Amino acid sequence: VQLQASGGGLVQAGGSLRLSCAASGRTFGTYAVAWFRQAPGKGREFVVVVSKSGTNTYYADSVKGRFTISRDNEKNTVYLQMNSLKPEDTAVYYCAARFTYFDSDYPSNEADFGSWGQGTQVTVSS
């Protein structure tokens, strides 16, 4: 599957953005999808993952209560609604997909994801 991330931009602290991850192909419903981010000078870190049906989610503690992931398998798209943004959320955000048969299979380790989008920049000013 090929992924295209979009929706990044510049926003003030406390503001909101919605990222989208659009996928090619007709089997999107067989992929768990995650968002990772990489801040300047730091390694890539896990943000959130959603299972293939959208039923199960898992958030990093740093974004819990502020970010919400959702997916529309009819539109082959996963969304990341980001509210109450902080300067420390500034990073390049990447979506990643993992082929799976199981709705219980939604890992948080980047090594478990075989398909990656190109990234979209999110900058939060203080």
C-alpha cells in the first residue's frame, strides 16, 4: 500500500490541526495504521495506532486526551485530529501501515510497519 500524509502546517500553541493519511489500493481495511513523529535532532517516536477496523486504538501518553485517531475505510483514509497543540508537538509526522488479518494486531513499534508515507511538517509556535 502507498501512503500520502497531508494536513500539516504552522499553528499557535493551543490550536488544532487535522492530518490525513490517504492510502492507495482496495485492501486498506486489512492494515493497522499508525502515526509517528520526528522532531529536529531526535529519533522517530510513536504517537498513536488504530486497528484495521478502527475499533482499537493506542496513544502515547504525551498526546493522550489531546489527539484523536479515526479512519474511514470506504475512503481509504486515516485522520489524526490534534487539539491543544504544544510547541513540543513540533515535528514531521509520518503515517505507517501494517498488513494484518487481526483486529487485535496494532503495534506501536516502528519496526512492525512496512509501508510509510512521506511525512508532513507540523510546527507549533509559542
